[in-house]
Amino acid sequence: MSARGPGPAGRGAEPIDSIALADRVAEVASDRKAIDIRVLDLRGIVGYTDFFVICSGNSERQTKAIHDAVYQALKDEQGLLPRRSEGSGESRWILLDYLDCVVHIFTPDAREFYRLEHLWGEAPARSVG
């Protein structure tokens, strides 16, 4: 899969592939001091996405800041907007669905409660940052 968008300011940038998209999300999250950043490779496991990027912020305020930074970076650099976004109001678990890459930003308590990494234990995963 590859994410497609009009590119920055409509200049028609090359589409970003799913690996580069997941890496860029992880990089932006790291820049915003996200903790425990994990990239799960779901290619060949599910049909609806290639990667999950899962990370945590220390507070609801920080999870919202991570969300805002990822959203803005992908919009400005690639012209990408998420197909779906959920949870930014409460900011305990924020989801950004970029089709090829689904971003999950948790507070530590919510991450422990939902345990996504355990649900997808068979998926190859790597830590970032």
C-alpha cells in the first residue's frame, strides 16, 4: 500500500510508502517526547493497514500534543489527512487512521488497559527512539 496525497501546498509530492509513513510518525512522536514508541508490522496479518504505530504520552495534555504534531507534520509534508480520527477530545486514547498506518497515542493507564501490543503479539515489532 502507499499513502497518497496532493503533497505539500498542492505541489504533488511523491506518495509516501507505508514504511516511510510509519517511520515518520514515530519520528514526530519521538520529537514530542512520546514514550515507548512501537511500530508493529501488520502486512500479511490484516488487510486494512500495513502498520500500527503505538506510543504513549505522560498525560492527556502530552497525548494531545503528540496528536497535533503528527497531524500537522503529515498534512504539511505530504498533504495527508487521516481518514478517521478519534479520541482527541478526551485524549486518553487517540487514533489517527492514515489507511496504510494507524497511529495509537495513549496515556500510560489506557495503554496498559487496552494492551494492543499483546493483542497483536504475532506481528513483528520494533521499538523506536
